[in-house]
Amino acid sequence: MKQYNIFISHSWKYNSDYYRIERWLDDNFNWKNMSVPEHDPKTPSSNYALKQEIENNIKNSSGMIILSGMYAIYSDWINTEMDIALKYNKPIIGIKPRGNVNTPLFISNNAYMVNWNSQSLFNAIKRYF
């Protein structure tokens, strides 16, 4: 079975969505989590060192999943992660939040967008990663 190395870009303020995606993946894929979740933060000596660690994780990933709520436009780290994924030509899957019709343009212009449901996400991972 293929192993997917997946980086999930998310805001720590919305951990419940992150953990739901993680559970969906745990139950249906052979995957390695390349993310930086709140329960396992990186502790580098500076923001530059953190960026280098994140860049290494994304560079070695199969692709990135991004929770694309409008809060993403206020996160410098989410923007940085998107830029890194684009730099390494990593496929990006954007998940539209439940009931949310708007997504930030920088995500919708650079990601394969799917609805908030497990089957849409699984189909996109199999197709693009």
C-alpha cells in the first residue's frame, strides 16, 4: 500500500478541524504526518529555523492539505507554507469549510478545491498525490 507523506496546513485556533482530517486519514490511508500540530510543536531557536524545518517537511511531502477558511488570510504561517509548497511544485488540496462559501483567493487560485467531506478529500489525495 502506498504511503502518503502529507503536510496539513492549519491554524491552531481551529484544531478540531485539523484533528478530524487527521482521523479521516488515519482510518483510510497509510500516511505520515508531516505537519506541525499544536500537540507536537517545533521548538527551533528562531522563526527562521522554524521556517527551515517546515520547508524541509513540505519538500519531503507528497503534497499539502490546507483548511481554507477565511482565517487563513490572517495567518503569515499559512501563507509561508503555501509559498513553500508552490516553490517545490507540491500539489495542494484546499478543503472548503462547512457552510463557508468564500475561500481566500490565494488558496483557491493555487489549490485543488474540495468540499468538507472525507470522500472528496480521499478522491483528491488519490488523484493528485
